[in-house]
Amino acid sequence: MRTRGTLRLATRGSTLARRQATLVKEALENRRYEVELVTVETTGDQIRDELIHRLGKTGAFVRELDERVLEGDLDGAIHSMKDMPTEQPDDLVTAAVPERGRPGDYLITPEGATLEELPQGATVGTSSLRRRAQLLSERPDLTVEPLRGNVDTRLEKLLAPSLQAEHEERSEADKERKGNTGEEDFEPEFDQTVDEWFDGLSELEKQALGREVETEYDAIVLAQAGLVRSGLDHYVDAQELPTGTFVPAPGQGALAVTATDGETATEIQSAIDHPRSRVETTVERTVLAELGGGCIAPIGIYAIVQGEYVHATVSVFNRDGEESVAATRDLPVENHATAAREFAQDLADRGAAELIENARKETESESEPSQEDQPEGK
């Protein structure tokens, strides 16, 4: 048991963040640590109507948590690794990378359709530049629309139109049933009344039924780990997207515990760090750091340890998925960070740097206020 008292760790307040933080808490408690989770609201949580790539510099969901650690208020902070900027303050270290969850993406539709089965011009929801570019690269006919919110909110937005349409059909059928005067040949359209049908819905579907619909999505794309950790994977039909084509975001599926460099960080690392996950995510984040781009460019980087090598896959797109630079390489485990930097430089020289720079310029132009956006008197 710790002699210095309870280990206090920062977490965001969303349902998914709390669930992920609980995984870390339980892992530490299994190693006989006492842990308290402290909820901290971040800039990314406060600005709910902006896309991720327009929230300012990378780290919109991270900075406030780490500031509390650096100020000495808390012992550490728990993050989704893909939200973390590649540059950290000198005094801060990634104390632990617990065993990684599923790294890929799911395509989710009300009927369980695959990407190939989506109708021509289907509307797919995602606020990820990477997912947008990858979707358009495979299906240029798709319409990709922004989608933000917690995992349950995104699922409700997908399910709402079809559930609301079915509710209306069943309500009309109930009216016909009640208006029937007993003709022998009358056959009700549905076996259940609308109330019986409603009672059989999951809580997620009931919430979706009452949601106001702004955009009708035929499908949405979510991280596999987020859906599973939210406990909602059993309520939807999800199709796994191949990581070779839909290369995940760097660090997707992984969690990270940051702490100030010192005894506490060493203890946390000894207790819950997963060496393989650390190697894989180190390769991914090293390539990202060398390429730059962060949240402003469509970049997928996925590494997996295979014996003495780390098989790394990288794809860099332009915003519309029409241009790309992609490659794979086996990097030696023994000097994986150095090899990752060399791999990134080769990709940059092959055109990845130009695609990222163009994406940066597009983001900057989007952020410039138009004449209508200027404050009064300016």
C-alpha cells in the first residue's frame, strides 16, 4: 500500500473518459494502490459546436488536465493517447501506457450495412479529417458530414430518423387497429402495439426516438475502442473497417497516464505499463511528430510488433482523399524510435510534407473570420 496516501488522477468528465479512467484505476488498485479520479473540464469539452481540427492548437482535450498535474494539485492525468500533442512540457512524462484496446474504426449503420453496400451518395457522419479522407478515397460518391458528441449522442443521431419513421408507421397502424369494426379479413400490419414496441427498445433507442434530427446519416464511423468501452457495441450493428485501408489515428485505442518526472511516474510505470503497447504507440507518435500535422491533416499511422520488428503503416491524404502518400515498413524493435524518424523523413520527401502543408493552409484560411464574422465596429 502507498505510504504517501491516495493517488489522485485527473480525467475528463465524459462518460467514455470516466469509463477509460476507471480501467486505469482498477489496474492500479489490482497492484494495491489507492486511487481517486478527479474530473477536470477541458477546452474541448467546453466548445461543443466546433470540429476537432478547428479547436485551436493540438491538445484541446489534454492541456487543462496536465496543467493540474504540473501545478502539483494532482499526481497524474489519464488521456486518450490520440488526443495528446506529440510535444510535452519538459517536466511531464508519459508514465504508463496500459495495454492497448482495439485500434481500428467501425462503420455503423441502422441495418448493419458494409461500406460497399451503402447507397450511392449516402451521408456518413464523422468529424475526423482522417476518416473523411479515407472514406472519400474509397467511395468518392459519399457525402461526409460533421458529427460531434459523446459516443451515445452520435449513435442516437444515426438511429433517430429510422426509429422515428417506424414509430410513426406503428402509430398509424394502431389507429387503424382501433378503428377496425371487426371485419374478419382485417390483418394488422404489426404484431405489437406501438407501446409494446417502445417498451422493447433499448435505452439508447428510446433516447434516439426523442432526439431532434438535423442531419440524416446513413452511417457513422467511430473508434472501435470507444464503442466497446462505452458498453454500447451490443446495441448496434458495426462493421470493422480494415486497418490497411482505414489506417487508424496515431495512438488510437491506447490510453496514457502522464505525471511529473520522478518517483510517482516510476511507480505508475512499474505497475501498469504495457511494453508492447508502448513500443507501438511510440513508433506512431514519433512518425507523427516528425511529419507534423497533428489534428489539421488527414494522417493515419498504425504500428504492430511482429517478432523483432514493428510493422508500421502510414497514409497521408489531402482533405478530399484524392491524393495520398502511403507506405509500410518493418522497423527493428531495438531502435524503433530512430527508425520511425527515418521512415517519416522518407515519407515527407515523397510528398507527405506537401500534403500536410496544404492542409495547414486550408485550416488557417477556415479560421480567418469573414466580413460577416467581424465584431461590430471593426
